[in-house]
Amino acid sequence: MNRFLVIQTDFGLSDGAVSAMYGVALNVNPSLRIFDLTHDIPQYNIWEASYRLYQTISYWPKETVFISVVDPGVGSERRSIVVKTKSNQYIVTPDNGTITHIKKYIGIEEARLIDEKVNRLPNSGHSYTFHGRDIYAYTGARLASEVITFEQVGPEIPIDSLIELPVLEAYIQNGAIKGNIDILDVRFGNLWTNIDRSLFQKLDVDYGDSFEVTIENETRQVYKNIMTFGRSFADSHLGEPLLYVNSLDKIGVAINQGSFAKAYHIEAGAKWKITICKVPNFVYNGNSI
């Protein structure tokens, strides 16, 4: 039985790179079922590659094989690896931090170094710039097709030797939650924070409550305003900002039918800080509004 093969890259679809990876995989096994996670990872953005795997992997069946190629160090001494997650899935990727979120939030059962003497596209040994095709697509397809077992990928390596990116934790200080903008909901411009719903609930929140939201980067305050916490976008008027719980059970910031990121020129990453503080609802004629 073939496993599913899911591919993500920062290659885009404007040239033949992704198609070449498909071709290599289908030459291993023409009946292999291949799917795209995304090919729109910003160039060289390993953090986003890690996050998109985390966003997606839990919804795929056990034994699914993922290939992630965001590889600014291609051709260098960085390692090529396959990890087996504690949810019994596989990730084929450079060892450059791509497994950061998977290791932290899902867990890694075992890691192996790809033996390129065996698991490399034949006659590709003199090419050093397209490991996505020559190593990752080839190895991923062989693993997904059960041409090789996980043990035949190569030698086992210590899990604690894998490269990880720093992951910042949200926290409560003086009655306010402080966190980061982890990533953008790219198409709609919503901000996805690192603030878990469980931490947010420690502010004694309810739908309709008001919060002062401040967003700043390393140089300046970019945004400060009051917004409400809603169950969905329908809980706010068109063009109004709101807080909500996103699909990863973390706090998001949005504009109803607008792009918060574009409106305020906000990006994601460690330098983008967010502070959320509960404020009293205004009272008018004895009623909260």
C-alpha cells in the first residue's frame, strides 16, 4: 500500500522545479499519490516552512511522507534527514530548523541521516544545487512507495542533535499578555500570534469583551487600539478589528473582510511583539456596550 507524499517548497510554480520533483517521484512509482502543501513559502524562510508543516501535518493520515525544501544552505555541509514523528508520519528535509515546530508540539520519535550513496537520484552526483529533486523527492518517493524502509534511509542520529530555531513563549505580565506575531494568514492578512487560547483565558475572557491591543517592532509602536473578542468574523462589523481563536487554537487578530497586515504594514517574526490587555466595557444608561 502506497503512503501519501506531500510536498512543500519555496520554489513557486513559475518554472519547472516542482514539476521535476514530481517527475522523479513518479519514476520511482507511477501510482504514487502526490499532493502539494504549498510552494509559496517566502524564499529562504525556514521558520515559515516549519510553521506550515505544524499547521498541516496533524490532519493527514498516519504514514504520510512530507517533503519540505526550503534550503538556503543547499550544497553546504548541512545534513539531509528524515524524521519519524510521534504521530507516525515522516518528514524529509534539510536539517536546518524545518522540524522546529514539529519537535516542540508533536514530538519526534526517531531521526535518520539520508545515506546519499544509496538514496540519491542516479547520475545526479555532480549537481549540488537541487537536492529537492535529487535527494528529497527521490528518498521521499522511495519511502512513500515502501521501496525502502525507514531504517534503510540511513544511520540513526540523536534527536537532540537536530537543528532548531528559537521559539518564543507568550506570558502574562502585570495583567497583560505579551507575545509575538508568529506568522500571517497570508491570503487574508490576519495575524496569527503565539498566544494559546488557554493562556488567553487566564484573563477571564468572554465573547464580546474588549481588549487594548498594542503591536510594535524593534523600532516603533505600529498599532494601538481597542477591539472585541469574537467567536467568528461575523461578530464584528465590516471593517472592524477583532480578536478570535484561529484554527491552531491560538489568538488571531483580524479586520472583518480586510487585511490587518496590509492596513498597518505588519509582518511576522521574533521582532514583532503584541500586548493584549483586557479593558472594561463602556457603560451607557446602565447597559454594557
